[in-house]
Amino acid sequence: MADASGDLATTVADLLTQEEAIALLRLDQLGLQDPKESLRHLRRTGQLGYAKVAGKVLIPREEIVAYLERHRVRARG
């Protein structure tokens, strides 16, 4: 997560709370009964990496981008 110089300052800003990750993935807009549980499922099954800091779950933005890329459906053409 550190850049070549070892500076973590740029990546700390890219650590999202669960609520921010839910909003970014739009889980709260998909009509899911419990978006937080859906996010928990993605973490529990290893589909979405995360970090725990002081007992709080933080999700790197790059994990969400990678998850979306893995699930991207490309147009045929």
C-alpha cells in the first residue's frame, strides 16, 4: 500500500469506512435488506480485502476497484 518512497499518507486517505464502501458500491441503493451484511459477506468470503485498525474495519479503495474489475461484464462486439 505504500508508494515507492514508503509514504503511506496518500493511501490513508483511500481507506474507506464500511459506510463509505457501501455508498461507493451503491449497496444501499440496490434494494438489499441489509447492505452492511452484504459488505460483510464480501469480506468474509475473501472477495473484498480489508484492514482492521483499532477494531474498526477499513476497506482500501483499490480493493473495491479490483472487485468491480473482476465482476465487470464486457460488451460483445
